[in-house]
Amino acid sequence: MFIAVVNEKGGVGKSTLAVHLATWLFDRGAKVALLDCDKQRSSSQWIAEVEPQITVAVIETPENLALEAQGLRQSHDFLIGDGPAGLADISRTLLLLADLAIFPISPSILDLRSVAQATSVLKYAHSINAGRPEGRLVLNRMRTRDTISRELRSAAPNLGLTVANSVVRDLQAYRDAAQ
């Protein structure tokens, strides 16, 4: 299964979710590859420190992504693609190749606005791939007693993507995890 973690906006938790998901799957016995498509390279550096047995491919072009994904699909149970900020060619290629697209969003008006463009790119991928990939909106950095978090939780079902059942709470532990 190929899972792409993408969003137009940076700083929403794409790399954090990609690394944690890859590690979680690996810890459950799956053969996992992480495709680091972000120019910051934070997920490939982080995964090398956390779990060096996870295969890592650093991706620089859409063509490289397609070739790497094709080869790694044959030998791995899961491919996790960490997308860059923006929905340019590499992100579009991730969506065209993926079985599941995860769109993290944190409680902010800017994040809400980014979902509209992400949804249009997902629809583009659906038109080419007979409805693939399945899309999921993941509410990230949610606070239990925060007005904007409550507003996001109520508005999320109207954003055009299926909302994941679980949310990621805003905990200091997540910010400290890379250390």
C-alpha cells in the first residue's frame, strides 16, 4: 500500500505523521519504505535516527519518484510518501501513485483554506485513477479546550474529504519527538 502525506501548506505535520506512521507499521512487522519528497529532508534524517532498518529514498523529481515507487512497491508492504509543502509536480505525482492520501490540517484559518486546493488536486488524481487515492483529512494539533479546534472539528466534515476518526492532540511530546 502506498500512503502519501500531503498538503499545500507547510508546518501542518506532514513529516511528523509520515515518520510516526512508518515507524508504527515497521514495529508491527511490516516492510516499510519512506519516500522523502520534501527539500528539507527532515523525515529521512529523522527516520535514520529512529529506525535505520526502514528503507529510505530521497526524491528530487517526479520522474525519480515514479521509478523509486515502482521498484519499492515490489519489495515492501508499505510506502510512505512525505510530500513537500505545495501541490506542485511531486505532490501531484504522489497523489497519482498513492492508494491513500492523508491531508493533515491543524486548527488555523490558513490550514482550512489550504484544504480547498488539496481537494481539487485529489479530484484530478481521481479522474485519472478511477477514484484513487482514497483521501483522509487528519485533524492535527487539536486542543480539547480551544475554540478554533472545536470549530475545525465541526467544519471538517464539510471540507470535501473524509475525516479520520481519530485526531492528533497538541502535545509537547510531539514537538520533542525529533529530539
